[in-house]
Amino acid sequence: MKIDSRQATILIVDDEPENLNVLEALLTLVGYRVSAFPRGEMALVAASEELPDLVLLDIRMPWMDGYEVCRRFKADARLRQIPIIFLSAFSDHSDKLRAFEVGGVDYVLKPFAEVEVLARVNTHLRLSRHRLDLEELDAQRVEELAEAHRRLEVRDGTKNPWFSVLSHEMRAPLSGLLGISERLFLDLPAKSAHHSMRVEYDRYSKRLEKLIDDALALARLDVEAADLALRPVPLAQVLRNALSALAGQAPGIDVLSALDAVEEVTVMGEPELLLRAFIDLLLTATRCVAAGQALSVTTRLTDGRAKVTLLTSGKTLSAQALDTFFEVGGQPLLLPDDSGDLGLGAALGSRVIRLAKGWVSVRNGAQQGLVIEISLPANPPHASPSRRLN
């Protein structure tokens, strides 16, 4: 999608020929490419064939009103990220609220001032460009971090300086990029509707920071595994702490847990790493669950092993996706909302469990959803003293 103001394509949808002519002439004059349509159905077909960079959309139209057109844009994975500005003579607060609820990013009242339309279009094209830059940087960083992890061969004498340099080189450019974006938000008027982009910006920036943290943790595990000490850890308490950390990070998802089977059980592990592993595996499971669906956490003891099962409802995966589920950078687009891959959490969680002499597996459920199973050797509460990993 091209966002340069001299190349961007604006799609106009309005059943009034006069409005179409005025807007098309105005936008063409300043250098935009323009496609204009009097019906929502026609605009949807055209957008599917050639993605526009922004849509100006009337509300009151025959056959399909602007609200329904916007809903259909947001229901299409290829079209949902395109910003939609409503142009309407409806000035009632409920009309504006409905426009934002269906996915609009702005609302301009008719009769409109030409300078206002141009300003709104330019602002939302710039915000869209910054979002795309963040997504591109996200994908680039994941690829770079995965490659760095595969190539990382560090010895005791140089590992600490190398990790310091690696962390700085990753975080410095990211801090600069996030700082620029923060400044753009600060420059917006306090009541600007553009602040609605902040939620999406925060989500991408937090994900980038977590990817860096996870990549560094994976690299450290490869180098420092032999130095980690295992000691008895109460499994039920670790699970409760992980579920507590998960609270608020999976809105709209019901999380059900049954931990009775491991109340008196300990497992051998490094407490902080084991907690991080379960948090990452729980977060991975929630990313495979759509809003309104459920995640259940159950436990059992079998043949001297403590088993924790994460069961999701809904989505299942292909055989190839299951095979690469715990690989670094190996996941395809898996998520219900097509928002990306699973990041590095699944790989990190799996690695920590293996260091604790356990294993993790994933499979499709009998009817629907995924089954992620974690198995660890079970010990009584007075388990043996600390020992080092081999």
C-alpha cells in the first residue's frame, strides 16, 4: 500500500454526483489518485481488485448504507486496515458514535470545508503510513532476531559484553522510532478522534519490546543452560501466578482452571524461568482463541509426571502449522484475526520446559480447538536438593 501523498489512492463512495465531482476534483488537484463510486457494492468490488489507501464514505445511500459498507471492509482481512472517513450530514451524536463503532477513523460533517477534508485525509494517511512502518519493522525484527539466535555461538569469556551490545543495537533504533510516534500523538489536539490509533500503536510497540526480550532470553538459555540450578518448585503456585499474570491480557476470553491434581506436587526447575515459560505458553494459547471463546487449564498426575493441559475452543491448525508450532520464526499466520504469527513465546516456553527435563506438545482437539500439553517429572514437596542442568 503506497501512502505517499502524490501516489496514494483515495476511494470515494457517495450517491450524490455533485459530491463525487467536487471531492474528485479537489483530491486530484493536490496529487492523489481518485476512484469514485455511487454505490457501496461497486466500491467493495473495486477495493478488492486494487486496494485503496483511504476511503471517504457517505452514510445515506440506497441499497447499502455507509455503515454496512464499512462493516464489510472491516470483515475482509485484506481491507480491514484501510482507514475510512465518514462524510455525512447527520450531526446527531448517536450517528457519529455508530460510525466509530463500525470501524470509522473520522467523521466530517456536510457541507464540508475543502481545507478540512484535505487536512483529515493527510492526517490519516500519515497515521496509516506509521502503522505500516511499525508492522514492517516488526516483521524485520522477528526475522533478524531469529537469524541472530540461530547463529549465536558465544563463550563464557565474551557472552556478557555481547549480550549488552546486542540489546543496545536492538533497543536504540526501536526507542527512536517509538519516540517519534509518541511525539506525533502528543502533537494531536486533545479531543482529536485520531487518538483512537493509540491503542493499536501501544499493541505493536509492546509486541516489539517482548520480541526483543524473548529473543535475548532464548540466546541466554543456549549459552547459560549449564549454569542454571534446578530446585523444587510448587507447581500449583507457579500456575496460579501465571494465570494471575495472564489476567487482563486476554480480554473477552474465558479462562477456566482446575489445579487440584497438583496441589501437593513440586517439579524441578528454576522458579523465574518456569513461571515465564507457563506465562508464555498461556499467552500463546490465548492468541489462538478468538473473543468469546474459552481456554481451560487442567492438571493430572500420570506415571510420576505432572501434566498441565491447555485446551482452546474454535480454531484448529494444519499439520505443517502443528509441526512448526514451537520453532523460532517457524509459525505461519495462525491467528483467528489474521494479525500475525505467535512470536517467540512458544519457542521460549518449550525451551524452558525441556531444560526442566519436561516436554511440550500441541495437537488439534477431537472436535475443535488446540490441545497444548506440558509434562514435567513430579516430585514430593521435600524433593532432593538443587542440582545443575546437564
